[in-house]
Amino acid sequence: MELTVRVISQQPPGGRCTLYAGYADVLERQLKARAELVFSDRRDAHGEGFPSLWLNGVPVQPGDGVILMPADLLAQLIAHGVLEDAMFGLAEALEVPLDRMLEEEG
């Protein structure tokens, strides 16, 4: 299955924008996804503006309503038909950009 990841970010990227770009990099490496980073001045978290991450043309919504977590992405990948076998090691890889952001913010 072909997977397209689109991250909408402010310029320069901040916390969640950088995190979502990190997630896109992981998906590009691990799942051979086609990733793109789009800059916008429109603030619309998890919608048409920044910060947001889209999978195959659909914005991914965070379970807590604020920030996308690796579990949110894994659930959406499964919903988009990515087989669990193809996601071996993905949860751990998605934790890396999250940990990096938390260290920078903390």
C-alpha cells in the first residue's frame, strides 16, 4: 500500500510542527511513505493549517485533542490498511522524535 504523509507547519517550525515532521521522517524511512512538508501561516491544529499531520489526504486527530502521540499514528496506519507486520519497530522509532521534543521543551 502506498502511504502519503503531509505535515503542515509554521515557518520556522516550533514544538508540534517539529515533532510531526519527525514523525513523517520516521514513516518515510520505516514504511517507505512519501512525505512532504508544507509551510503555512494559517493556524488550524489538526486541520487545514499548522500543526497537522495528514495520512493519505486525511488529517490525523490526536486522542487527547492536543498532540499526536505514536499510538494515534499507529491506530490510523492500521485504519489505512497498513499491516501490523510492516510496522515492526515503528512504535519505538516514533518515540524518538517525541522524546527529543519533550527534552527540548522540558
